[in-house]
Amino acid sequence: VPKAYYADLNERLKHSKIKISEDLSVIEKLNILVDYDDNGYLLQIFTKPVEDRPTLFFEIIQRHNNNGFGIGNFKALFEAIERDQEARGNL
């Protein structure tokens, strides 16, 4: 997960009524994704592939008053990857 993801997350959370109870530096260190809405948030992480081909992995979600599936993480992660690539000059 690019560092830009967590920088963006911190900025978005400043303007949100949601407060994350976990330590954000630990979340970043462990490459955990955070998605939230007006009611709560979820923590999301994926295992490395468990087979020789990268087609089977496990997703682990911890919910805090949130019924979503981390859909906001797809866009946030994609944008962070693009900014990271642009900063390296290979976008």
C-alpha cells in the first residue's frame, strides 16, 4: 500500500465525523486499509496468495458499525498508486 494512501486517509479523516479508535501508525505499518461512511468504519487486509498462482487469497474485515465491503478502498488505493507512480516518473 503506497504511503500516499495513508496521507490521503489522514486528510479525509480530518473532515469526517468518524474517529478511528486504532492507532493509524500501526494500521499503516501493517498495510491495513480503512473504509468508512457516516455510521462507522471497517479495517480491511488481504493475505498473500495461498497457492502457487496469485488467484486465491483471503480478505479479513473488522467492522466498527459499518456494513460495507470496502468499496471506497478500491478508488482510494488506485488514486494513491497513481500518485506514487507519478512521483517516481513512471505514470
